[in-house]
Amino acid sequence: MPQPAEESFAPTPNGHLPPMPYRDMPEPLPLRKILGPSVILAGLGVGSGEYVIWPYITSIVGLGFLWAAVLGITIQYFLNMEIERYTLATGETAIVGFVRFWKPWGILFCLFTVLPNMWPGWATSGIAVLTFLTGGGNVAYITVGTMIVLGIALTTSPVVYRTMEKAQFFKVGLTLVFLAVAIVAAISPSAWADLPRAVVEFGQLPDRGLVSVALMLSALVFAGAGGCNNLAQSNWIRDKGFGMGVYIPKIVSPITGEETAAPATGVMMRQDPANLARFWVWWKRANAEQLVSFWLVCVFSIVVFSTLAYSTVFGRQISSQANLSFILAEGRVLKEVVAPWFGTFFWVFGALSLVLVGMGVLDYVSRIVADIVKTVYLPKSPRWSESRVYFVVVWGMVAAGSGILLSGFDQPLLLLVLAACLNGIVMFVYSILLIQLNRRGLPPALRVRGLRLGMLFFATLFYGVFAGWLVIEQVQVYLRS
């Protein structure tokens, strides 16, 4: 029987994966019921970038470079929505969409996801901040124990997405409480008066003698989420039930949940007027969820945390970055300027925030790899469900991170910078692939165009320039050595 005309579109070469069947787009849910995926993304962003790297840069060069933070978050907003576009229409993750064009992208994105994130900079930073409260402790050993606890929490959750959502809602709520108190009690009027420098100095880069190219790229990547973290938005909205994601199995615990071995290949929405109308309602609400939960939260937090650092430790000649001594100094100043309890709150928040980022990194790395392995390489295996692959990857990441720490490589900010630099190169690659995916992988009515297409090209240029600059500089350093 011939297909209806609206279902004749062949989205991508289907030789690598089964062709997608066609089904109706589910009725759009109200905005209050789809809040969550962007909160998780914001929760992971409010940590390494907002609490550590951007305040550190501000403590050295002042507020003038904050224009780049807002630009970086804005670029990520558009990247995230183009990642969501494909999943809304198909229920399939963006990476699986890349595989439909070229199968080796599956293996490459497993490496792109694992290698930058096996360095446990987030959890290590959180435990380092915790030692400011306790007066000391072995950071490496405590971090290893914390990572084991996080692994248990993720792999015993009946539905993993719900655990992540609850943890990151708590984290974002705590962030907003802390920032509200900081605005009222801790930031000086002179600091607020200097904030417009971020607009006046738009386009100007810091002196490379003060801020290295590697640290600049780290800041730009971690202004928001960064790296393959953004690609995990596909997985989270799918598990939340956005659009065609309602037809895809969720990740559950192999121990406590009911598993399904089915691969998560997509289901293309039908292209008739009723389905297109439902898609555009989903699109509008997904944009609103991303704008408020991700863009606004990240911009607000990065500006306030950086202004707080400027108000307290700017110009104090804090020389060491590797052991987060500027965070230690900032907490001590807050104890003096505001109250002892507020400096303690600053450290408590930092420790909890960064450990929860570590939990999120474990989740999204394992989630992405499990989706690729099951869907692309083990689709017919009755034994290896996506949930079981997820379980194995979580504990593999815990083991790898523990090995790195116990080998003596445990400087928190250096670990974060290393992860960010690798993630910046990955962002350059998938910015290009998103153009291909959302131009050739979707029917004409749903394709990216106009401003959003222009932003994808700009993202490619933006991350390409900084990643290329970093590579050239590292080669020059190598040749001089």
C-alpha cells in the first residue's frame, strides 16, 4: 500500500538504522507540566562556570569580560533548541540522528562524551570546598567515596530522570535563595556601579598574561552547560515525554525498575496540518521552558556570582587557582563583611552545588553512551537494555574517576579547565552536525531556517575560533619546549 504524500519524506539515509514509522504528535502539555529538562541543564551549569570559573576570572580582571558569559549562554540557548527540535519531531536523540548520516559518529560521540568528563573536576571541587568548612581532609579519598554514593543513587533509582529532576530542582532553588541574600547583603554599591563595564567593553578579551586561552575557552564553554551536556537535552526531554518522546522507553534501574530491551530509534511525526499545529505548540512551550529555566537562571547566577567575587576578592592578589584559594578567600571576606553564617553558607552551597553537578555529569555521560550503544550497536540484544548499559557506564565512570584521583592528579580547577577545553572542541563539531541534521533530517515544514540557522553558523565560528586558537597555542608551547 503506498504511503500518504505527507509520509513520503525520507529523513536521512536509513542504511545505518531502521527507518522511522509515522505516528501522531501527542497533544501538547501545559508549560507547568514540562518544566524540568532545562532546570536540570541549568543546575549542571550553575557550578563549574557560575560558581568557580567566571568568579575566578572576575577576581583577576574585573567585570568587563562578562559580556562573553551572556553571549555564551545565548549561543547555548539556540544550540539547545536545535537539539530539542529533532527530538520533538522524532523522539530520537540528536546523536542517533547524526548516526543516520554516518555510523562512526556513534563511537566518536561516545569518546567525545566520556573522555572530557572522566576527569572528576566537579566532585573534586565540591569536596575541596567542603574541606574549607571542616578545616581539612583528604580530598581524593573523600571524592572517591562521594562518587560511589552518587553511583548508588543513580543506579538504584526506579526512574533515573525523576531522581535527577528532583536533585536539580533542589539545587536551583538553593541557588536562587543564596543569590537573593547575596544581592541584599553582600554586594557593594560600587560593584553594581561597575557592572555596566560588561556592556562598555563588549568584544574586548582579557590580557592573556592574566587569563590564558585555555581558561577563556573554559569560561565560554561553561557559561551555561557546555560540551555534550547540551546534547543530553535530547535524552532528558525524551524521558520527560516531550513531543514524540512519549513513544520512547525511559531509563530505569536494572535493580529496582521494570526494564525494556527495546532500542530507542525514533518515530517521525505525521506531516498533516493537525500534527504540524501540535508540533508548533510544543515548540513554543519548549522554547519558553528553555528561556526561563536555562537562559534566565544561568545569566542571573553568573552575573551575581561574578559581581559578588568582584565585590569581595578583586585586586587581592590571590595567586593560586588550582586549589580554589580564591573561593576560600571569598568565603572569609563574606564572613567579615556580611556575617560568619553567610560565609559558611557560601561554602556549604558550593560543596553541595558542585557535588550535584558531579552527579549530573555521571548521569548525562552514561545516558548518552547507553542510548548510542543500545540503539546503534546492540539493537537486537535481549540482554543489554539501555538501562543495563547505563548501569555499566555509571560504574565505569566512577572507577575511571577514582583511578585518576588516586593516581595523584587531583587539582580541581585544572581538572575543570581540561574538561572544558576538550568540550569546546566537541561543541565546534556538533554545531556543524546540527545544521546538517535539522536541514536534511527533518521534513521541509520543520527545518531550521532564518535567525536560528544563522545562530548555528555563528556557534560553529565562535567555538571553532577559540578551539583553534587553543590548539595553535598548545602546539607552539610544545615546539618551544
